[in-house]
Amino acid sequence: MRGFRVILDYPSGTAGAIVVVVFSLLAVFGPAIAPHGPFEVVYNTDHSVLRLSPPVANALFGTTNQGMDVFSQLLWGTRSALLVGLLSAVGSVVLGTAVGLASGYFGGWTDEVLMRLTDVAFGIPFLPFAMVVISLSKPSLGLVILLVVVFLWRIPARVIRAQVLSLRSRPFIWAARAAGASHARILARHIAPNVLPLSFLYAAIGVQTGVMLEAALSFLGFGDPNAMSWGAMLNAAFQAGAMRSAWWWVLPPGVALSLFVTAIFMITRAYEELLNPRLRAI
Amino acid sequence: MSRLAHAFSRRLLLLALTMWCILTILFALFRLLPGDPAAIFVDNNMSIEMIEHQKQLWGLNDPWWVQYIRYIANMALFRFGDSFFQNQTVAAILLEKITNTCAMIFPALVISVVLGTIIGAFAGWRRGGRLEQATVTTALILHSAPSFFVGILVLMVFSYQLRWLPPGGMTSPGGPEGFWDLITSADYLRHLILPCMVLVSREITGPVLLVRSSMLEIKGADFIDILRAKGLPEWRILVHATRNALLPLVTYIAVMTGLLLQGQVLLEIIFAWPGLGRELVTALADLDYQVAQGAVYVMALTILLLNLVADMLYGFIDPRSR
């Protein structure tokens, strides 16, 4: 918990935390307060479809060219965005931490194999690769999450390995070994707690990257067609040429995405300064 | 064998391994997942014999490992075959698209490096000032902003609201034909401004932050004190310092070009730029898999080569890293 309080010492960290909390609440309760479904068409009182309407009383942020409520889409989209962000962050950090711990602690062949695997992962360009995989299979949120995990685990793996390498040679680890502790116990009790702050940092970065990549893929038309997301909204608006006429359709998803990504960035920045005091000096 | 040559061969081997892994995954995806590639090409008017003939021609009746070896060999030799739908070889299509992509990336790269160095050098030199704070904060925020939304915003404002600049494409219809005529024309420049601006707004952050932090280190170096003792004017000391601060930038440029290439896909879609990334997206939508796999292959190889160059340059320029 100490780490979280330090974030609040920075004004930018506090601002970031508030924005993230608000978005999280929207992700949880948004669909409940959304006046319409993500693909539901809004009608006028005379039963005609309310198409491309600027913000009005029964469509707070206006409507799309198919008469869907932008405000409701934004709320539903927040849920998918944060879902992808959270799950891909957890997945990639768990995988990356496991690889980093094993690689750094056991060394030798384990290290060699895992690190060459990491090198290969570093060579894969995400967007082209993800687009090919998705277009050859069925697009879904789960697949997007899986792809982001495959893409992201490599960074925490390398960083945590380096951290473990430096921890491994410290006296308290020798002491534990001399006292007869098993590998599993040393890893769980003595090494893992010392790399957890790093894991947390990469989890936060993972949420940011996950949200961004999902938006990028959906914008390019490779997202889950059954889930509303910020990227999918931007894609629909872009395809319909809404940049010419319907600013109320383009701005909400774009601003939400930018705001969320910047907020996480501010948190990670504050947290990084905690982990690496040299940053504070420079 | 010198250590540098050793490191180089090791990295080259790793590059080959990575490329092989990517190719194997691509092979598995393209050949094994969606059933029969011939099914995409076949239309209802074709007889069974014609389909069989076509399959024979493409070697689809061979066992999978024969196909696999042939596939790896073809890709390694840049033999990408013919496009399913465009009446051209994949290599010809890719070459044209790569040229177009470069026509957008290079100006952005040059502007980012030159302007970024100048801004970074000033920010680092006047450490702790308002200017430095503002520069760093702006750079960090620009770096994390989603560039495709920035692109959409810029398009909304400058093309659709103010109508200053064209909303997309590389040229207006009926523009100049040849490549050199094209990239020296005013029409091309007008089309280039917006996408280039968006790319620069993102890529410039790297050089700015990098040069700034290496300036901070160099400011404390002895040779700066000596220059000052010699009585050189401040701006000449700044030039000396900047030249030394450029060292880490050299390797970063290679990495940056790789990053540019990846982020390029989104901008090419937004600005309807007929480049490699846009070609990949359309090829996937049209199920033109020959073109799609060629495009992915070229992108991956370019990025890997650039990273290799970066690593090697790093060892070459800065002997301490060896």
C-alpha cells in the first residue's frame, strides 16, 4: 500500500489516479446507467430514426449515422476497453514475471532457452502480426487479449530477470539457502516480494498498452464485431466520414482513450520515480 | 575473431532464428487454419478438373512438409509469387508501396531528428527552467498520446473545417506520374504536411528526451569547463556539447525507424496513403493472402534488420558497451 500512497504525493499521479478510478467505475456501472444498448437504435417521438443528431435531451452525446446513442456506446465501450486492458496486463505480467523469475534464478540452460524465446518475441511486430492472426480466425475480445499478452510479456520478463540476477547473489539469499530453504521457498518468500513492485509497474504499463492496442486493432476493423469499444466507435465514425460533419461522434471515444492512456502514464511516471530515485535527480 | 565480429554473427543468427519462427507461424496460420487456400480462388464456374489443375500448379497436393520447405525457401529468396487479384507480382506491388511509405517516413524522420536534437539540447542546457519543464512534460504526453486519434483530430481541423490541406492520398488525381516528378511537386508536399506533422509530433519525443538527458551528463564534463576557461562564447560551447550528446541518438535513429514503420499502418489508413501498411490492411480484407504474407514478411525483416543495425552501431560507436 505504501507504493500507492507515494503516487498520490505527485499532483500528476493524483490526477491520473482519479481519472482511472472514474473510468473503472464507469466500466463497472456504465452499462447499468447507459440509457440504451450499444447497438440499439434511438427513435424520435414520431417513430423515425434519430440519425446523426447533435447532442439532444434523449441522446446526450448525439447519435451515429445509424441512429445509435453515442453516450451509451461510450459507456459500453469503456467496459470492453478496461476489460481488455486489465486482463492483458494481468496475463502478460504473470507470464513475464514467471519467465523472468525462472530465467534469472535458475540460470544455465533454462535462462538460455527462455531468453532466446524472449528475443524472438521482441522481433515480432505487433500490429501486422495481430491483423493477420485475427483475419484468419474469428475476431473476439479473447483473441485480442491473447495477442496482447503474447506481445507484452517479453518486457517484464527481461526486466525482472535482470532484477532477479542481482538479487540472487545477495547475502540474504545465501543465508536462506544455507538454512536449508528449497528453491520454491526462496523464490516465493525472498525473491518474488522484491520483484513485485516492478511487476506492478509493468501491469500498469500493460493496462495502458492493452487499451491502446485494442483501440488500434478495432479502429483498423480487426476488433470483436459484437463488443462495442472506443476503437470500434472511431472505426465506425471514420468509415462513415463523421470527421466532416459529426464531431460529437468522433470526439467522445478519442478523448476517452487519450484521457485514460495519459492518466495511466502519469501514474506509472510517479511510480517509476519511486522505484528509481535517479529519475528524481535528473 | 574479434569480439565485434563475434557479437555480429551471434546477432545475425538470432535474426535468422526470429525470422524462421515468424515464417513458421505465418505458414501455420495461412496454410493450416482456414482449410483450403484454393477455396478462396475457386469460383462456381470452375470444373473439378480445373480446380485440381490449379492445386497441382500451386503444389497444394504435396505433403505439408514439402510445402513448408518450399515456402521457407521461397520467402528466404524473396519469391513471393503473384497476387491473387491484382495482375502483378507481389514483389512489384510491395516495392511500389514501400517507396510510398518511405516518401512519408523519411521527411518525418529527418525533421524529428534535427528539430528534436535542437529542442533537446536547449532543454538540457537550461536545466531546471520553465522551458525545460514544459518541454519534458509536452514530450512525455505526446509520446503516450494515441497517434491515430491525433491524426483524426488534425484531419478534422485542417482538412474539413479550415480546408487548408487535402484530406488524404499522396497526390490529387491527375498529378505527376514518375516517382521523382512526384516527390518534388508542390502537390505532394501539400499532401505530406498533415501525416508528416502527426508522425513528427510522436517521433520527435525520442530525440528530445534522449539528447536532453545526455546533455545533462555532458554539462558536468571537464571539457566543458576547459572550453569555458578558454573564453568561448556560450553558443559555441553549446555546439561542442551537442556534438557529444549526439552519440546515443545515432543508435536510437535505427530503432526509431522501426517504430515508425509499425505505427505507420494506422496513419496510412487515416490519411489514405498508398503505403505498405495500408496495402496489408486491404490485402487482408480482400483475402489476397499472397500480398498479405509478403507485406508482413517485409515489415518484420526491416524492423529486425534495423534493430540489428542499432545494436551493432552501439557497440561500434561506444567501445565501453562491448
